[in-house]
Amino acid sequence: MSGLQSEYGACREARIEARADKFNYSETLGYSEERGMADYVVKVGKRGELYTPKKLRLEFGLATGDEFVAVVEGEAIILRKRKTILDVLEEEALATVSDVELKEERSLLEKELVER
């Protein structure tokens, strides 16, 4: 291998290592046992887009078009994934209602409407 090829290889390896260091830094700032959460760096684009690290998107199952609710607490901004109808339907039911109970409730509501 010539000196030029060797030098090129060393430069290429240095660039790859530098990119890897940059990626690791921007991906997470660390995990806090005390708080039970990781800190991630999220960048803001020119039009206000939030760029999240891939690790964060995979961890929370985030997809293009997902919506968030921003909650401001002091100087902190907390992003909570907004539930869709599908999310709510997939949750465990809080209560169950039988057909008989449903029919009884419906008849009571009908009577109430007629009396108005």
C-alpha cells in the first residue's frame, strides 16, 4: 500500500470516528437513575420542526405525523404523545356495561327527552 493510500485510510477512519462521537453525543446525554429517565438532544429546524434522535423514536414508537401535547412546567417543556382513537380503543376498558343495562339507560334517556 502506498503512503498516500495509507494516509487516506487514516483520514477516513478519523472522520468515521468523529461522526460516531458526534452521533453518540447528539443521541443521548446520559441516563439518570435518580430521575429514571434519559436526556436526549432534540434540535429545532428553520421552520420549527423538532428533530429527534433515532434511538428516542424507536424507544417510544414514534412515527411520521405523530402529534404531541407540549406542557410547560417552569423552564421545562414536556412533550407527551397525543393519544389517537386507536390508542384509546386498544386500552383496557375501565368499565363494562351489559346489553340489559344499556337498554335500560336508553329508555330512561328517551323518557327524559319526551318530557322536555
